Amino acid sequence: MAPKGKVGTKGKKQIHEENEATLKFYIRVILGANAIYGAVNLLLFHQACTLWTWLLLLFALAVYLGSYRSMSAMARPSFGEDGGLLDGGIDLNMEQGMAEHLKDVILLTAIVQVLSTLSSYFWYLWLLAPARAVHLLWVNFLGPWFSAQSPAPSEEVNEKKQRRQERRQMKRF
């Protein structure tokens, strides 16, 4: 059963603290995935490393860097001259926000990177990200735009037609 009343809001300080915790968690995920990938592919199987191994590592690092920097820019707090917190930044844990999609990209990249230590074919799972983007684009923008009905004729035209019909009926009687 849903709680009654207004949904509680978070304060600036709470948002700031949660954003810091979220950013720490995701930097640990990024460092952990890279440590596993580096230990397995670059240390244990360094003879089997090809150009693709290095390119895919650079690709993952670029994705991590872009996503993490976007999240940290969104969560950047602003402080007053006296050192007091003016704004805690955008809430990174907000549902249906851009930060949620960035967190998904980081997690997908980390999972794919760790699984790719077993087989390079796991990199193809990263194609789920553009598929998800196309799905969101369709559901939120294109689908409603294509399925939207044409606007109804204005009421003034309908009123005019109705008046004409009433006049014609009055003339018949």
C-alpha cells in the first residue's frame, strides 16, 4: 500500500552527501572492472593481447570518462562565500533522470569489460546501449509523434455549422 500524503523531499545537504556516495561507488566500479580486465588480459594473457584488446580498453575508458565526468558535473555543488552549501547539485539518484542512464552505461560497460576476459565476443553486448537509446527515443518521442491524431477542427467551425443547420430546420417549419 502506498504511503498517504505528500512525498518527502530531500534537502540540499542530503542530496550533496548522497551524490558524493554515488560518485564514490561508481569510481570503485570503474577501477574494479579495469583492475580485473588489466590483471587478466594484460598481465596473465599478455601474449594473446591484440590491437583489439587495446582498442576496446581505450573505448571502455572513454565511455567511463565521459559518463563519470557528466555525472560529476551534474552533481557539482555550489557554496556561498561563507562556505555554506547553496545548492547540492542535481540529485543523481532521482528516478527517470539523465544520471540514471549514465549509471546504466557505466554498469553495462563494467559488466561487458569483466565478461570480455572470458571471451572477446562479450563486447557485442555493448550493443545493448544503442538499442536502449533507440527504444527510449521511440517510446518518448517518435512513437507518440507518429501515433498522434490530427487536431480536431476548431469549435467555432462546428458552432457555425450547427447554427446553419438550425436555421435550415427553422425555415422548413
